[in-house]
Amino acid sequence: MNTLSFRKIVLAGALSAVAFSAQAANPEVGGAAMYDTKNIVENAMNSKDHTTLVAAVKAAGLVETLQGAGPFTVFAPTNEAFAALPAGTVDTLLKPENKAQLTKVLTCHVVSANALSGAIEKMIKDDKGVHDVKTVGGCVLKAKEDMGKITLTDENGGVATVTIADVKQSNGVIHVIDKVLLPKQ
């Protein structure tokens, strides 16, 4: 084997290792592996920290949409974030007669783009510290960076912090957040 052939084989092996490590880099969420070959709904259903979000997506009739081609960026509140809402809020939103309101709340967590944290950080920097994020639900969130973490401020002044960023999906990306973002009332 000549030196050139050997180098090609070594390079091909190195590229395969890099591709494998990039796939393996997706963080776990809610104790479950997240696969970039699965869509947003498939991965969220495996996270024990997102059972309330999954129930809400089902109640709002958004499963098919979030399984679609996208791309979508979803700021995914944890069960703890939903539990921090005033008592009875989640139960009220899950009632069939409140489907439109629930849909509005959920779609204020969705952006029609594949926005990884690096891109969001660049937009924040380019916009001198605050970037307006327009959601599918018509909300405008204010993205900022605070002590190395991305924060999102909703239209009521509520602030959510991205706790797990860049969970790649086949149809976009999920960023786990610690608060539920609410539309202006």
C-alpha cells in the first residue's frame, strides 16, 4: 500500500469518527436519549421531563404539525415549568373548550426555522444584546444572553432560560426551557 492510499484510509476513518461523534453529541433530555433521526414529537414522547408538554400538544391537535417536515425550533418547557403556572392553569388549558388558547400558548414556543444556539447567540450579538424572535403563534420573544445562557422574555415580562440547548431533531431543534412562555393577554 502506498503512502497516498494509506492517508486516504486514515482520513476516511477520521471523517467517519467525526460524523459518529457529532451524532452521539445530542444531549439526553428527561433521562432519555434524543435522536437526530427522530422528529420533535417522537423525541419529546421519550422525555420524562416533558409529559405535560406532550399531553398539551396532543390536546391542541399539534402532533401532526410537529411531526411534519419543518424546520422548527421548539422552546420546550419542562413539567416543572408547567407546574409553576398558577394552580389550575394547565387543567383549564387542557379542556376541549380552551383548545384555541392552548394552541396559542404552545405555538408561542415554536419558530419556523432550525435555530441552533450559536445562530441565536449571533443574532443577539448582531442586534446589540436583544433579538426579537417571532413565533408561529404570533408572539414576539426577546432573546438575550445572560451569563452564558440564552434567555427568552415573553410579552408579559416572564423570563425563561434555556437549560439544554441544541437537541437536534430530524425536523429541527429543541431547546429545553425552565418556564412557560405566555402570549400577551
